[in-house]
Amino acid sequence: MKKLLVLSLFWVCALSFSTQAQDIKSILSGLAKTAVGDKLTTEFSIIGTWAYKAPACKLANEDANILSSAGGSVMASTVESSLTKIYDKLGFDKCIFTCAEDGTYTTAMGKIKGKGSYTFNSEEKTITFKTKLGVKFTAKVAVTGSSMALTFKADKLLTAIKAITGIAGNITQYAGVLSSLADKYDGLSLGFELAKQ
């Protein structure tokens, strides 16, 4: 009888420990999710001065984890390589972007300056920019640590770059490349990653 009681007590303790371990794992997992991605993307986290770091691409259907698959990695690499060539030719690597607390933004790319206002949608994690000429464009935004990614629907990227940088003529020659990328990969969003200064 004692053996049975001890054995029962052992299993109760083991199950209790297992449940606690699962709870601890859930808590740690939740904390990890809270510490990255859109949980950190708030109206305050976007404030500051940001410098161009790298191209960014994202698929609308993230549930399929396409970008993390082997084929997705090749696709992301191909898209980012195409964007790098375009950004390098435009001198986008010198782009500095500032979001102020008062809802205004400024851009600087060498001697080219731009400014306007922005609104942040906390539910959708988007920023809608409005240039001083009244042109509007919307980006998905994700802040992780000292990086911020702005991505646009592929067919809207050129409009966004024109509005942000003030460059018009040099950009239209890349419309075909961006259009072919948008046609090739359904739900593709393109943009850039910025590093906080």
C-alpha cells in the first residue's frame, strides 16, 4: 500500500512539474513574441532618425512561411538583389528618414530633401505618409530593436520612393523590374529596412 501511495505521489508530482514546465514554456514563448515584431511597433517606436540599411521584402501570405522555406530564401534573395541594384543606382543608401513626435517626417538623400506629415494606425501597423504636395502613400511598418522595416505593395513602391526622395525621372525606368517581381510573386510587398541613428 505504501508503494502504491509513493508511486501515485510520484506521478502526481511528475505531472504537476510537466504542467508547470509547459506553463513556463508558454510564458517564455509569449515573452519572446512580445519582445519582437509588431508588439514593439508603436507610435513611439517609430519616432527618431533612421538611415537606410537594406532592401526588404515580405509576402502577404505569411501563414505559409514561404520566405523561411528553401525556395522562399532563394526568392527573397533574388528580390533583394534586384532591389539592391535599383537602390544603389538611385543613391538610396544615403537616405535618412526622420519621424518626429508631432506627426511630421523629413527625408534627406544627399542634397534632396523632402517633408510632410504621417499618421500611424496601431491596429494595422501601418503608416500613411502625406507629402507637402498632398501625395499619400501607406507602408506596413515593423520595428524590431533598432531596425524598422517599411514595406509597400510592390506596385506602390515607385510612388513611395518618388514621394520620399523627390526623385522622379530616374525611377520610372525601374517600373518594369518591379512590375515583373509583383507579377511573379503574388502578395509581394517591397521596401527597405532602416537602422536607428
